[in-house]
Amino acid sequence: MNVQQFLDKICDVLELEAGSLKGDEALDSLDNWDSLAVISFIALADEALGVIVDAEKLSSAQTVRDLLDLVSEQVTA
């Protein structure tokens, strides 16, 4: 999966139009970033990328880019 595909998957999780995220968005500014979105992100990371997300690191994520950093070893440029 490349970065844009990852961002599009996050758009799906947040029910946003594909291509609308660039990475610098603050999570707390996204209306649909809630506990369900967090669970969906964890499932996405596990199922699509084979990454087990560290809960402590996820809880400190502030931006979409921070989410990408959590799975960066499985996302290509």
C-alpha cells in the first residue's frame, strides 16, 4: 500500500471523500475521528498491513501523519 492508498483508507474510515486528506490534518479537527474510527484504524492496520498498533502511541497521535507513522514500515512512498 502506498501513502495515497493509506490516506484514502483513512478517508473511508472517516466517511470522507477519497483524496480529501493530505496528512497534516489534526485528528481533533475531523468530525468523525471518534472511538469507532480508532477501532476501525486499528483493524485497518492489522488486516490490510499486518501491523499491531501500539495503544499508547495511538493515543498520543495528533495528526493523520502520526497515524501514518504508526504503520510506516508497511506503507511505501
